Amino acid sequence: MPYALAAALAVSLTAHAGTQDEAKGFVEGASLKMQNRLLYERLNYQHGDTTRVVKGPRSDKAEEIGYGLMLNFESGYTQGTVGFGVDAHAYGGLNLGSDPDTVRSNPRYLARDDDGLKDAFGRAGAVVKLRVSSTELKYGEMRTKNPIFHSSDTRLLPETNRGWLLASNEIKNLSLLAGRFTQWADRNARKNGGELLANYSGVNGNAFSFAGGNWTTPVAGLSLSGYYGRYEDVWNTAYLGGFYKLALADKQSLSFSLNLYRNTDTGKAKAGEVDNTTWSLMGAYAFGAHKLGVGYQKVDGDTPFDYVNRGSIWLENAMQISDFNAPNEASWQLKYDVDLGQMVTPGLTAGVAYTRGSDIDYRRMNSVYTNFLGAPGSGGKHWERDMIVRYTVQEGKAKGLALQLRYGVHRANRAQGELSVDQIRLVAEMPLSIF
């Protein structure tokens, strides 16, 4: 990975005129933005399933409500051949009266310690950055966005990682990305600097390194992406993605999305033997304000499809409650989305999705995963139904205010391993640009 960094910087120093030529200055190009988020979630467990709560006993209900505040500062770049800058963030969360009797022992949104739930928690971090032409290097605490190392922002606060990230856009229609990260802060973490963590094996790692890019091809509507990463002494990950959209007459179109992951153990193989190929394909037909989609997803391997960071799974059937990524699982999805802006009011959208998985078999899963997940057996199957309604205020003093309601239902047999639950999630978000 250091060789990739040196090579990219060397190319940049002799590159043609790029983004750095438009630098406005450290102060002149700076911005400070605030995101306010109010979130409520209720989980009702079904068919005898329960969860352990903060105070110790088991309950058939889990409930959390909190407020999250995110401040994000981005400086501009100093002028000259090499531009310098600094980014910084501060995140804070408040418990708005959640009862320890109904908050899961491992809360989804709020922070806790050995004494119980925290009334308030937060963390902050910063990045130093430099830019040459259209190549940018960042080092520090940050969020990332790519299919094998992606920072989730689907709960109260975002997750972050510490390391370096190199992004280059020197070649037209080609974006290149490389990075190495050694520490992690989960979404409800009270501080930075935690060990990297695999979601389904529970294995910690010292570093995750990756390189790849995205290419907008000469074929109209076709884009491709590819990445390769290494979770040190755990596994290697290869990813191939593609998206194609074909425009039809009368505001109609067909689109296809492919995501393919290949994980194989490496080094000390801390997660045991891993030999997993997982892929998804989604086809969609859009007509006017409506969009119908049909998807299929397959896991080929005796371990679940596993990943680092909470959002590093870009499979189409990774749903609101379940990822549908169990050993040998096959799943299909039917979804419908509609833009209600013209029919009801601008800014209103809605969607429903139904996903069913089967053929799950845990019997040949290695001992690392068995110790972490248990061994439910074979013949696992489950289904999930998700509904979402979102409204964003389009004008006036509340412009940008977004209100979202999500309702999910998940049902599983004992051999699938996950719980049967009904989920309600209410979110209100208000972004503000301070300067």
C-alpha cells in the first residue's frame, strides 16, 4: 500500500491542471455544517423471542429514543501547487429518557458502560489533508465510502475510522481510491481508537487496507467498480460492481445492478477457514414516478458473508433488519418505490420491499463463527417486509427538514438463527449550514 501512495503522488506532481488550481484558500473555502437528528425505535419480539436489556432480565420489547448532533468543519485548501487543509468533526448524543428496563444490553443507538446507560456521550476527531492537482491525501479520523470499507450513518451518529485515504481523479471518468485504517469508532462509541471488528465472526484486526476505483465507461449508462482489500491476518476481499441503465421512451428505463464479493482467509486466519463468494443482482423498471425491482442474492460458502465496518455490505438484499448473508443462503426480493411529489406533495416518497431467504446451512461453519454465532443447524429460512415513507420540506424556514417512518417485520425459523421481530423507526433530521 505505501508503494501505491508514492506512485500516485509522483503522478500527481507532473499531472495536468486539476482541482487544486481552483483552490480558494484555507479560510475562503471553509464550511461548517450541522446535522440534527432525533430518532425513536421500538422492537417488538415475536413467537417467544426476547432480548436481554440493560438491567439484566429478558424482555419481548426494546425501545430507544435519542438526539444526535453532528458538527462538520471542512477548511478550504491553501493556494499553490500543493494545497493544505484541515477537516474536523464533533458528534454528540443525548438519551431522551430511554428506560434501562427496555433498552437492549447492547444498545443500538445510545452508549452504556458498566454502570448502565449514559445520559450523554460524544467524540471528536480531525483530519489533515493535502492536494496536488486532482489527487487528495487525508490522514486522521474520518468516514469512508466504498463497497468494502464503508462508514455507516444509519443510526443516531456515524461511525469513523483512523488512518489514511488517498483519492485521485486525474483521469477523466476514472476515480481511484486507496487507504489503510487501523482503528475504529462504532456508531454509539464514547471515544475513538477501538480495534477493528468483523461483524459476524467478532474477530478483531490490526489493519484494513484497500485499493480500487470506479469507471464511467464509454458505453452510455454503464459504470463499473472494482476493489481489493485485506483485513490483516483475517481475510482478503475482492469486489466487482456494475450498474447499467437503459433509457426508454416516455420517461421509462431499465436498470441492472450487480455486486459480487469474494472473501478468502489469509495470514494467521483469525476467523478460521474462509472461502466465500457472495453476489446480488437487481433489475428494475422505472415508469414515471414508479419503480419496480426484482433482486436475487446468493451466498456460496460455509461461513456467512462477513465484513468490517457496519456499512461495508452493498448487497441488494441487505435489508433493514437482516443482511440475508448466512452460509449457503439464497434469497430473492421484490420492491416498489414511488415519488409522490406530483400526486400528493413535493418531497414525499415511499417504498415497500419483501425479501425471502432459504437453504441456510450452518453445519460446516468453522469453530470461530460457531463460537460467536452459535450453530443453528440446517434448513434455515426467513423473510422480511420493509416499508418506508419519507418527506423533505422543500421551501420556507424549515427547508431541508426530513421526516422518515420505517416499519420492518422479520420472521425466521430456529435454524435461521436470527430473531422474529417487528421494528418501528421514526427519524427527524434538520441540516444547517452555518457558513
